[in-house]
Amino acid sequence: MTMNDVLICVAGDPSPQLRAKFGDYPHMFASAFGVDSIRTVDARTEDVALETASATHIIVTGSAASVTEWAPWMSHLADAVLAAAARGSHVIGVCFGHQLLGEALGGRVRRNPRGREIGTCPVSLTEAGRQSPLFCGLATPLLVQQTHQDEVHVLPESACVLAENEATPVQAFSFGTRVFGVQFHPEMSASFLRALAHSREDALTAEGISISSLRFHETEFGTALLRNFCSLPPP
């Protein structure tokens, strides 16, 4: 596999201020992989099905959009990536992408009644997670980067929980051997999350969250997880 075989389906963007300092989501993924760039398609405006036809490994990014407010472009995106998985491609959804796959596969997504999860947070691998090639070489518990309000609260039938914590019981899942979802962000740095939190300080305060209570620590899990994903054998 080469990076030309990897496709990022872009479902959202950081704010202009954060993008100017940290880059967009494809840039963050490329940095985590240690490459200059990765092939992308804007899932909101472009033909995802056409682009996924030649990809062996597909990543669906996070987004400020919510699966609880379903839009036509979400249907097109879900249909395209699941069709690619049926042909043999590997697919991973990140945050919004995780929730999109969970919903499209027959699960249910909702606003998390336990509130927003943001910052560097611990998650524990299940027994299935410890056996999964996605988490090969990663010890439990993991410290991961989080920012989300929604959650997959009903798992798709036949899906398997790979990681969990008290705030969000479905932190990662697999569906068969080619489809994965992770609620957390392997591409994001702690410095980006810290800046994001400060940019949303008023909203966080209104939710009862103090920035001083949040943890922001750089970790190496993201690069390892993404490389594990792209090491899965191509079709």
C-alpha cells in the first residue's frame, strides 16, 4: 500500500482561525502519518463514490455537523464508503465519521446525556480491542484526544466494542474485519485541542465545564493507530 491508496473523506473543517494556525483535518492526518499530503474528497460537495473506487483505505473525518440532524450528503457518504468496504476496502470513521458509520449500519446516535467530552481522556480497550489489529502495540488504558457531544448509544447488530470509558461507553467499534469507528481523534494534537477549548470557552462555561479542569497532553497513540489501520492488507 502507498499513501496514494488512502483517501480522506472530509466531512468538516476547523474554524478559520484554528485552520490558519494548525491546518485543516487532512493536514493533521498527513502530519500524523509523517507525509506532506493525502488524497482527499469533500464529502459535502463532491462525488465520494467516484473517489472511493480506487482507495484501499478510507478515513471519514470529524465534523461540526451532527448525525442527529441527518442530511442528504451524509447518506451519499455512508453509502459510498460502505460500498467500498463491501468491495474489500478498509474504512475508519473518526468522531462524526464513527457516529455516521454507527447510524448507517443500523445503530443509533444521540446527544450524550453525560455531557461533552473534551481534552486528553483515558479509554480502556476491551478484550476484543486488545485482540484487534487496529490497536496492535497499544497498551490499555490509552490517553486519547477527544471533542464531541454526540455518541453511538446503540451499537449496530454484529458490531463489537473495542474501547470504552464511563463518559462514552462506545469509544471504538468494529463491524466485520474492514469497518472501524473511533470516537476520539488520532489526528489531533493536544495543542490544537487546547486552542479549540479556549476558542469555545463561553460555550464550555455555559455547559458547566471549566477549561482549567481539562487535561491536554501530547500522546503518540494517534500515529500508531493510523499506521495500524493503513497496515491492514489491501483487497
